[in-house]
Amino acid sequence: MNDSLETLLYGMLFRRLMEKELEPIEQQYDLQKIDMHILFFLYKAGEHNTSKDISNLKMFTRGHISQSLTRLQKKGYIRIEHDQTDRRCTHNGLTEDAEAIIESLKEIYTTIQDIVMEGVTDEEQKVLATVAKKVNQNINKVL
């Protein structure tokens, strides 16, 4: 495997870029990295907004997700509601207080995408997406 591909798969450069770009929001709103990821996930999630849905990302442990959701609820950025049919299951939704954060996150994620995809053609992006999907499927089979 060549060095560029290995670096891409490990995601360290991308992670550093994200940390650099997200730092102002992290400081402005006193959030942790996981908090911002979960807020943005919930923004995009629709009905798939349970802790289990978040854990399916395989980015965070259930304990970290639970701590983050509690922290975000205390700050007033999310509401946690019990499922009508299964009281063990909770649904997480954004509150109006989270709107400014979401708008900032949308801008930052657009900036990150622009940085990462600069000079990459639409065709190359499609090929990359196809290959990334296959790589993820291969990894998920083992996990």
C-alpha cells in the first residue's frame, strides 16, 4: 500500500484539518469534538436519531455518546424523548438553541469539503466515493 493511500485510510491529516477548522466553534460554545459531531449527525439524521444510530457510525463508544448527549441536553442544544413503544429507546432532537451552532458547522463542513476536494474533478470524486464505499464494506465485514 502506498503512503498516500495509507494516510488517507488512517484519516490523520483529515482529522487534524477538522480539529483546526472546528476549534473556533469548540471554544465559542464550550463544546467537545464529539458534541459537534453528534449535533451535526442529528441535524442530518431525520428519524434515525437514537443513541444506537449514532453508535452505528463506529466513531464513538456508547459511554461517550451517552455523556455527550447528557452534556448537550444540559446546555439546551438537544431534547431527549423516550420512544412511545420502547421506553428503553430514546430519540434525540435539536432545539432552537442549537440552530446557530448548526449553521456554523454547515459552513465549516462546506469549507472542509472545498479544501479536500480542490482540484479533484467530479468524475474523480465519484470514483473516490465508490472505492471508499467498497473499502468501508470490507472493513465492516471484519468488524
